[in-house]
Amino acid sequence: MTEPERRRRRPPVSCTLCRRRKLRCSRESPCSNCVKSRSGNCVYDNDVPHPRDRTAELALSAARQNSIPTNSTASTFPSQRSRSPFRVTTSTTSTTGSTLSNQQSSQEIESLRGQIKQLEEQLSKVTGTSTRPPASTSDSNIEAISSRIGGTFYIHHEDRSTGESQAISRGVTHKTRVFGQSHWITGFSLVQNLIVIFEPYVRDENSRVSLLMQKSKSLARSIKSRRSPAWPTPPVNQLPPKDVADELVDRYLRTCETIYRILHIPTFKKDYEAYWVSQAEPNTAFLVQLKLVLAIGATTYDEHFSLRPSAMKWVYEAQTWISEPGFKHRLNLQYLQTNILLLLARESVDVGPDLVWISAGSLLRTAMYMGLHKDPKRLPKTTMFTTEMRRRLWNTIIELSLQLSLTSGGPPLISLDTFDAEPPSNFDDEQIAAEDAVPKPEAEFTQTSTAIAIRKTFSARLAIAKFLNDPGSHGTYRETLRHDAELRAAYKALLRTFQGYKSSQGPRPSEFEMDVVSLFINRFFLSLHTPFFAPAMHEVAYAYSRKVIVETSLKIWRAVYSPPTTANFQTYPDSASSDRHYLQRLVVCASGFFRIVSLQASVHIATEVIEEMQEQDTLGPGLVRQDLLDILEETKDWSWKCIEAGETSIKGYFIACLLAAHVEGLMQGLSKDELAHFLINVIIKAEERCIPLLEEMAARYQTESPTEGHEHTPSTGHSQLLEDWDLAMSDALFDFSAIEPIDWTFNEPSQEPQLF
């Protein structure tokens, strides 16, 4: 039997006495029945001030104080005796009178509401503020992640109001820096669960783990202070022996110059040969430029980066020279070339790589100040050489600005409508010396073809960088898929271009060029989908992002790391083999982009393996992709080689061992407590292996000066360009010795001593 539908109670409009006696109430104050019964207490239950009445009174008061003109009816407000909007002021008790009273009351209410709205608007204009509620400033979408090992990170999640079913990470705040979605630290949450597991076991400062961590940190600081040159370091006329310098120049021309067109190679080689035969004092601008070329080439000289101290000294000399005030007379193409080389050298040699994006912004504005953002056709007529060099340098500057934006997690600070400079033409360097030179066909490979091909993907990649890092960007997953499709289309066109070059009979791109270009593009795919990688573990809607992350990470890892077992079965021409060695040495010896993209790929792959094992519902051993399991061990080998090459931070090796141990513990079916103890033992073994290597490194730098054994040609004396200003320089702006590229991630100052 169904219950009868309940009728909604109407608000009482009669006084309490009439309701109790069940009499018709005239709804006056006092009502007619209370007057007849001579009752002095005529009370209505709903006799409370209407919210808008108080608002109207405040608005009217403010309006009168500020001499706001109001309508003549604005003073007609409900009296204190007639506050309820349901009461009328007529004395009749007939049905007709009551109806008319209700109509009049409704009209009065609407009139008052209109007047209140008008007064609110006038009050808003006078006070300069809006009566609308302020935008929410709640920090409920900011998640704080704190630990003694990791410090404190603030993860900025996307508001659910955007329509996403999961809270998407939009950035990270750490200390005084704010990073956008493309910064690699946004993936730190992927290893957060691991740190939580063993965090209680390392809080004891006297524990074996804590003592070893503190010792490794102390050794790392000692090594950095010993091998870092003094500041400032004036340029001096010292170079390594010619055979070593020749090798370093060749390494630079085979690697960096093939991707970023900076130098005019014939002119540079001519000046380089003249340096060795001339007895005159060398030109300081060329000497600084040459040392930067040598510093970049040193990153691929050998597997252990034996020239690291010399390379750091060369970078310090260049930074000192660049920092000289009053450089107005230097605003020329050579000065831009030197600035570009300095950015690349700082990032590669590990001299303040985290701050390179800031310097890139200054370089971009310098180039625009010189008019490089305008195409030479729209400027006074100049030579073919100058025209093409301006286009090449501008192309390189905006490419570096974009890539550093992605690496640093900062907005690109450039848009397509801020420049009209055309891409460089398809010339070889020898051609542009002639005024009547004609560009080669697009299908023919030249020394500039790689830079031209990368430029064709610039707009798609720029849109992704803005989508990820611009402060006002709150894109949806639909927009993510659209950017993915646009970049994928541009990438396919680029691959067809390189396939055409490889099938031609003329010059062809090197394996190094093709691998690095693929790394550039895949890094954008990785950054675009990383915010959805963790949510994809629980939301089927983001499954495509998970697939892209795993496949892209696998491609990146196979490009930067070749296992010894597979290398024995692969045969390459001598040139191709050396090209691949160049890239593998870069990811071990160089910092910046190549190190970061390798770290990102390995962490994503390890996270996928762990998630696959946890998702499987089986009583026996689960099925995990063997190729992904192999990468966990390869990551440990790669991160160990980085330490052997001079990396003072053991955190890469630490994380690699930790992730591999977590997978092993899951495969053994360990409980949570057993897994925590297992991880602690793995950490202790990893630290015990690293500390002797750090101690040996510290002893070596204690007895070896940065230039010992590598440089000759006696100095010509203190450079004159610092005589008047070295004491006035701000060391804080250019002292890179205290900057740690990965160290800051685990080094948040607090009342507790940080282990890392």
C-alpha cells in the first residue's frame, strides 16, 4: 500500500493567536481579532527581517553618505511593523480585500527588489568594489608532500570544475621556484609511495642509512667546491695541446653544430688554424668562442669526462667575459654566437644548468633588440652571408628558448606573432659566401637541412609548451589529445623527410642527428601526457596517455642506451657506430636535457612495471614484460656510469636501485614491513658502493688543479677587461658553484637536517 503523497507545508501567514483559535486573521499588526479581544500580544512566527531589507538599508545609508541620486520611491521601505513580505496594510477582512492586498504586496516586493539591485550597483560604483562574492582563494587544490628525505613539495592540482574526473597536477612549488607541468619534478609523485614506505626507518639520525646519506652529501659538496674555478675567472690564452683541441672541435662539429646552426664552419676553421700559427695576441672574442666549442666537445671526448675541470674553467671564463658591463659595442652576430654557445656549454658541462632558461630569455630579447626577429627582406639590404646567418641564429635562439622552456617548466615567452623571420634556406656553408647563391632543392640534404626540418614542427611544439606551462592554461584532456594529434602529424612529415634523405645518393643525415631529433619530439609527447599518467592507473578515460607514455619512454631509452649484449649483434658502419657513441656519452657525461629525458623515461617504465604487477589478480607469479624488466637493471648501470663520469649526486643511482628493489620485492610477495626492510638493505648497499667512488674523486680533485695536465701556452697576464669592474660585480648572480642541478629536489631547508 503506497503512502499518500505529502503536501508541502505553506509558511504561516496568520498570527499565533488566530492560528490557535482557528480564526481568519486580517494579517495586520495587530490583527482585527487581537484588537477585538484586546490582546496586546499579536505575534507572527515568521516575523523576521527579510535579508534584502537589511541589505537595502545598508545600501541606502551608503548611498546617502556618498550623495547617490536615487529614485523618489527609494525611500519607501517596509516599516518595522510590517517586515514580513506576506503582510499587507489594508484594514478590510473580505476575500476581495485580501486578494488586492496580496497583489499590492507582490508589486511592492518586486519594486523593492529592483530598487535594492539598483542601490547595490550604485554602491559598487562608488566604493570601487564588486558586490559579487570574491573568487575562491582556497588552497584545497594544493597538496603538500613532505618527508625528511624529500623535503617539502607543493603539488598544484587542477580544480574539478574543469570537468576532469581526476585531480590533474598543474605544477609544483619548491622553495622559491614554481615549475609548470613539463618540468621533470612533476613526476616525483610517481616515487612518492616508495619514500613513504621507508621514511620511518630513516628518521633516526644515528641509523646506518642516515649516516651514509650525510657522508655522501658532505663528499659531494667537497668535490664541487674543489673542482669549481674561482669567480670571476678572466679569460687567459691557454688551450689544450693541438691534437686534443682538434679532437674536441671535431666532436663539437659532429654533434652540436649539426642540430643547432651557430657557426659558419669555414670561417671558424680559418680563424682556428690562424690561432695556432699566429704569434700575435689572439682576439679575445674568438678565444672565448673557441673555448666554449672545446667545452661542449669535451662531453663526448671519452666515457669518463676526464676534461670536466678544464671544461668548467672555460665556461667560467666565458661567463666572466660575457658579464662585463657596457657591452653595447659587442652587439653583433659573433656576440650572439658566443651567448648561444655559453647556454649550451652551461647546460652540458653542469654549470648552473637550472638557470639557463633565465639567460635564454635575456638572449632572446638581445636578438630582438638587434632585429633578428624581423626577416632581412624587411630590413635594409645586406649581403647573402649576413642574411642567412641572421636567419640561422634566430632559428637557433627560438629553438633553444622552446626547449629550455620545456626543461625548466617555464612559459616559452614567445609566440608566432612576435616574429616574421623566415627559416634558414637550404644552403651549405660554402654557398652563402657568394652573393648569387641559389638554395639547393628541399629534397637534397645540406648542413642546414636538419635545422630546417625541426623548424617545421616548431608551431606544434610551441603550442604544447604554452598548453603545459602558461599560468592561465587549464586545458582539458580533449585539448591534450588535439595537441597530440597535431604533433604526431608534424612528426610523421619530419620522418618522411629524413627517410627521403637516407634513400638519396648524396649526403645523408648522421645517426646522431636522427636520434637527437627523435628525442626532441618524443620529449614533447612525454611531457604532454605525463600529467595523466598517474590518473590513468585508475581511470580508463586516460588509458591512451598511459600507452603513449610507456611506448615513448621505451623509444627514448633504446635511443640513449644500448645494452652490451645487443651491441655485439648489431653492425653499423664506422661513422654510424661513432655517432651512436656520441649520444650515449652525452646522456652519461652531459647534464641538462639528455640526462633529464633519460631519467624521465626510466622512472616512467619502472612505474609501469610496478603498476602492472599490482594490477594482476593471480595466486602465482604474474606476467610482466621482460623488455621493461631489463630496463630496470640497465638504469642502474647507466646511473652508475654517470657517477663514474663525475656526477656528485648519487640520487639517480639511489632511485634506480630503489625502483628495481621494489619490483623484486613485489615478485617475491613481501609484506609491507618486509618490503620496507628489504628496501633499507638495498639503500645501504647502494650507498656503501658509492661512497668509495666519491672519496676517490674528492682525493683526486684535492691534488689536481682544474687545468693540470691539459692546457699549455703560458698566460699573457691578467686580462685588462676586468681591471675596473671586478670588485663591483655581484658574485651572487654568477657564482654557480652552489647550484646543484638535481640536488635541490631533495634538499628543502627545515628544522630537521635533510639527508639529501
